Amino acid sequence: MDIRIVTAAFDPQSLCEQFRAARRDAGALVSFVGLCRAKTGGHAVDLLTIQQYEGFTAAEIGRIAQDIAARLSCPDILVVHRVGDIRPGEAIVLVAALSEHRETAFDAVRLLMDYLKTDAPLWKKESGPDGSRWIEARAQDRERRIKADERIA
Amino acid sequence: MRLVFFGKLGDVAPSHFSDIARPDEVRTLADLKAWVVRDQPPLASLMAATPVRLIVNQAVVHDLSQTVDDHDEIAFLPPMSGG
């Protein structure tokens, strides 16, 4: 289990490769990269600023990841989440899972992303020509997380 | 006592909240929440409009009757959005 909160731009591809290379017992690697968009909800975005609660954020994401790994019997999970100022096109988050078979790895990555959207102690602020606004999890994100939980249970 | 605020709450929370003496009338987390609302109208209107979780010394709290100590760090968390 590897949970990292980073403040600088990161290369998802090389981190994934390091993650993969650390184990020889996996038959499947699934990864997801979330990117900063240049436009959301009709607003152009020049900058995305993400806040964390130092110490608590990493611990909570770790707790969520451990819980998901245990529920799915997923051997290994990697989460890299950037905080601070992020520009359009840059990676915000990398979630990857290694497992013996692909179903577990797909489920782990999807469920972990659903949880990050609603339960990770992070706060996003978008800034652009129209001003700045704090972003909250959407109702559909919460519904998706609940449905994913029910499917896995 | 250290009060920390995140997201939109942080935009209006006063900076001196990062190091304040516990008011005499604040014994529990419920007291603290009520005191913050009385003392800071901009925070009050935000906290009335959005659910806020309290975290004490980086531990999740479920019971607002929990007592507050002079050196606690209490975080006020509005709805979260990562990923």
C-alpha cells in the first residue's frame, strides 16, 4: 500500500511502472489518472488549487485504501494525489491496483476513485476569467459511490 | 486551542483562530460550534448552509458532547471533494 500526497507535478507513467515492477505475483495492473481540465461547467479554468489537511488527509486516504483492499482482497494499491496549484492538462491523481486477476484491480480502482471524490479530506478551488469557486462533490458522485459499495458488498 | 478551517470556511475564518484561549463558556464541541457561530457571522451563514464535520487532534468525532481541552486542535471540514 503506497499513499502519497505530493506538491509538485508527477509522472503517472513512471510511478505506475515502479509500482508494477515491485511485485511479481500480479496478473493484472489497472490504473486511472485524473487530469485538470481547462473548462468545467461552462467556466474556463486557469488554475486548480487543492487544499489538504496535513497529516489527516494522507491518513484518511490510507484508511479508505486499506478498507477497500481488505474488502476486495486486492494485494496492492497506489494512490498519488497532488495538492497546491495545478494547471490544466496536469495530473491531479493517480490510482493503481495490482491483483491476480483483472476484475479485482478494476473494482479497486473504480471504488477508490468513487471514494476520493466524496470522502477524501481535500478541497478544490477553480480559478479563471469568471472568478474563483470552491468545488463540492456532486450528488451523482455520492450516488455512484453508494451504488459501487452495494455492488461490492 | 487551535481552530483550523478548510475550503470556503477558510476564506472567512479569522487568522487569530489559529491560536486562541478556550473561552470560558466552551466546554464541549457543541459549545465550541455555537461560540464560533456567535463570534463570526460570516462563518455562521456558511455553517448554516453546509454540513460541517469536526476533527479533533486529527481524529474523527461523532459526538459533539465530547469535551474540549485547552490545547486541542479542532478542524472544521466542509464537504470534501478529491480525485
